[in-house]
Amino acid sequence: MSQEDAARLPAELAALCARGAALVRPKTHVELGLAARPVEALAEEALSAPVGCAPLSVPPRARVVVLVSDATRDEPRMELFRALRSHLARVDDARISLVVASGTHAPRDAATVIEADVRARHPVHVHDGHDPGAVIDLGRTSRGTRVRVARVVAEADVIVTTGRIRPHYFAGMSGGVKSVFPGCALAVDARQNHLHKADPRARLGRLDDNPCRLDMEEAARLLPGRLFMLNVVADCDGAYTHAFAGDVVDAHRAAARAAAPLFEAEAGRARVVVASDLPPVTDSLYQASKLLPPVGAMLREGGVAIMVAACPEGTGPLQTVNEGIYRLGVRHHLPRGHAIDLVSSMDEATTATTYARHAPSLAVALARAGVPERGRLDDVAVAWRAGELVVRARG
């Protein structure tokens, strides 16, 4: 383990690696020889040379919607918006709306993600995926998914999706149309799409034949307005290296190709894998469950996955966590006979309602898994920043 890794890891995980536990983590831009640059400069270059479509030229009377993620994502929303605003100079502030694409999440105050001066100048909407009165029915995809999307989005002439590219356990990668569908969909329709996560092709880093991703893209194409994408690529330390603008599929694929080297890692199999990440991924079990799919490529049959996630916001919607996320979308990533321990701030009674076993500390979880307190650890691995990992099994 390098000095840089020792400084980057939480002390408990660094101690495991110092004893020989294999460390698996995303790569940094420095390791790949990439330059880190300001988001707005990257975005300006991308907007000037869009992929797969003409530049963003919008008439003054157009109704424009810019989609941004909610607070469950760490993204440079305002930097991207400022870059976009210069390319929408002919359009008045009142005709450019910002929509927080909450998806199936509970809506949060727009102030958590949109700066006060922007809220003062532009209409702002927080999508509520549980309000059937706020959506317009656009029909169905060829896979049968019903597509009801926020009215303000469906009635816009131009819809710009923004976001950051990172691995996603069933959509392959984040970004692209995800801020449209499921981001601005009626929750029940988004969950119909999410049923495709049980398909073996719906996997981390997989896009072109991924039924979840393709269904999302078909759903977004049902919008009558023009779709346009502006996404950025960053390493796990938040250093921005690329931006891509243009067609919501073509530009997204180009962004995913640029991002892949940052996230991909090879690993051997271990009997115990400890997975962790930083907030906001570790804020709830709903989000932290994303740490498990990359563990599947690292864990031996009958092995133990230990999630270290504080979960100060608790489990999240419990049935969704247990059924929609773990049973339908996560379990098949993991080997047969696996066990999952959760080291969090939740009490034992709360954890007992979930798919995971309660562990009051990492030391307790390791002892339960039969990991010795001292000596070299040749059968333990640490997946750090697991929410940004695409792991390929070695050999």
C-alpha cells in the first residue's frame, strides 16, 4: 500500500491493507496521466463541439428545461449550468427552468442543490415522482414500460440533461437520459423499468445491450422536445478530466468510454471483502447497497461481504431496499452462500429488518468472519470507493 493510499483510506481500512489485505480502488487522474481542469472550461469546450448532433442553438421564445440531480449525488450542478447559460444567451431567465430530477427519491428542498442567486432568477421545480397529477403520459416503450414524465419537462422545447458519469449497478453508467427517465418519471413507471435489473445484461459498466439502459433511452426519446446532454467525467477524488455534450446516446457513450479507465479494476477472489465509500453514497442503506455489486467479482463462494456505511439517514424505503434493490438487483451479483454484514450507525433492531446482519463495529464483523486480530491477511480484500468501481475478476 502506497503512502498516498494510506492517507486516503479510513484508519481501520488502512490497517487491514497494512496487514496484507488486497486493496482494490478506482484509479486517479494522475495515475492515468490525465489533466484535471475546471468544470466550466471543460463544459465550454464540449458545448462548442457536441457529439452526434448540432450545437445548442435555441430561439429566444423557446421553453428550456435544465435537469440537475438531487442531493444524493455529488455533482457540479451550478458549474454546468453556468456554462450552459452562456449558450442560451438569447433566452430570458424566466423561460429557462431548472428541474431537480428526484426520480423515485423523496423530493428535497431545491436549496440543497441550487444556489440562491440562480433560484432568484429562474423558475425552479423539484420533481415529485409520487404525484400523478404532475406528469404527462407519453405512451409506452417497446418493452412495455409506461412513460409518464413531469409536465414541465414534457412541455419544454429543449431539455438539457446534466450530470456526472460514474458506474451504476444496473444502468451500466449514470448520466445521459437517467435524469429524464427515471429522474423525472412517475415512480411506478421508473420501477417498471427497474424490473429489467434482473436481466444478466443489466450490469456495471455495460451499456449497448443493457435492457434497463436501452429502455430508459427509448422512454426519453418519447419527449416531443429536443434532448441535449452535458455530462462530465471525474476521478474518485473529484478531479474533472472530460466533458461531453450532444446527443443523449452518442455523447453518453463517448463519455462512458472516457470514464471507464478511471473506474475499472481487476481483483482476485477473497473470502472476506470490506467495502466502503464516502457520503452521500453511505448516507442510507438505499444508496449504500450500490457498494455490493462490485464486491461480487471479488468474493469467493460462501464468503462474507462487510459494508462499512454510517447510514445516518437510516435504511431508506425498506421494501425497496430489501426487494427492489437487494433481491432483484444486487443478490445475483454475489456468489452463492454469501453473507452480508453492515457496520453502520443504525441499531440492531433496525438492521434486522434489512437484508444485512448488524455489526456494531468493523472489528466485530471481522471476528465473526473468522479474520484473526493479528498477522498477515491473505484472504481479505478492501474495496475502497466501491460505489465508483467496476471490478473484473482476475483469471
